[in-house]
Amino acid sequence: MGYAVLMLVAVGLAMDSLAMSAQKGLIREERGKKIAMTCAFWFGLCQASMVLCGMLIGKLISLIHSYGSYVWIPCAALGLAGAYMIWESLTSHIPPDGDGIDPMSMIGPAIATSCDALLVGLLFVEESAGIVITGLLAIALVTALMSIFGVWIGRKKGTRYNGIVQVIGGVVLILLGVEKLLENLDVIKFTL
């Protein structure tokens, strides 16, 4: 996996965190910086942790059975994660009462926005330790920055663009899954 693909994965995964952060940004105008930092911490931490868990699950599976015969799994996982993000964009989310940034209020949305990252972790099963560490750091950092941006967007523009943002993220993940499948079938070879 090249660094350009890695950044596209990080951006695609961060889109739902951006949308959730925009909703959090609507809640209390006077606490914008605290809300932004809290969203950045929780969403970044959960995205990277779920990718790591997905990779470890994939490594465990590869110990039991040859992972090479299951190269289609990460492709299907990216497609499912992208489809889930698009489907989720069609549902309406109502912000909770209060500021919703205490740990008990943040852990649920952070895990919910990171479910697709668990599937994406399968991409990292056969990667080197350097790519895995770089990927985890990139995913955490991009998610944190997109969460801060999401709070700012929520405070300035509201949540009218949340659905579009999630659809874009879903399409990016689906396209990456198709690219990975075509690469594994030796139809195309990208070195991004």
C-alpha cells in the first residue's frame, strides 16, 4: 500500500467523524474549542484503535488459515464500509441535549463512527510494520484534524453538508476496495 492510498483511506475513514463533529459543534457555541479538542481526541483514538483491532483479527485469521487465499476480504470490507457510510448518510441524526462531550457521551459516537475502520484494518494484515505504524498515525491525525474542522463547520454552517460528506467518504472507500481487488487480480497495478 502506497502513501497516497494510505492518505485516501485516512480521509475516507475520517468523513463520518467530520459529520459527527459538525453535529457536536452545533450544541454550544461558547465551548467550541473544548468540543473540538474532545472530538479530535475521541474520534482519532477510536479510528486508529479499530484499524489496529481489525489488523490483529486479520493476523489471527492468517495464523489459522492462509490469508493469501482470502485477498478479496479487504476489498469486500472496504466496499461494505463505504456502502454503510452512504446508507448512514440517508438517516437523520438528532444532536443530544447538553454539550455531550463527557467520556460516556463520546465513547458511543466514537465507536459508532469507527466500525468501518475495523474492516479497513484487514488491509494492513500483510503490510510492513513501518506502513502499519505510519497508517495508524495518519488515520488518527487525519481524523483528529477533520474532527476539529467538523466542529468549526458545524458552528459556522450547521449540518446541511453532513450527508454529502458521508457519501463522499463512502464513495472513496468503495473505489479503494475496487482498486485493491483489481490490483490483487493483476488487472491494474498502482504504486501510489
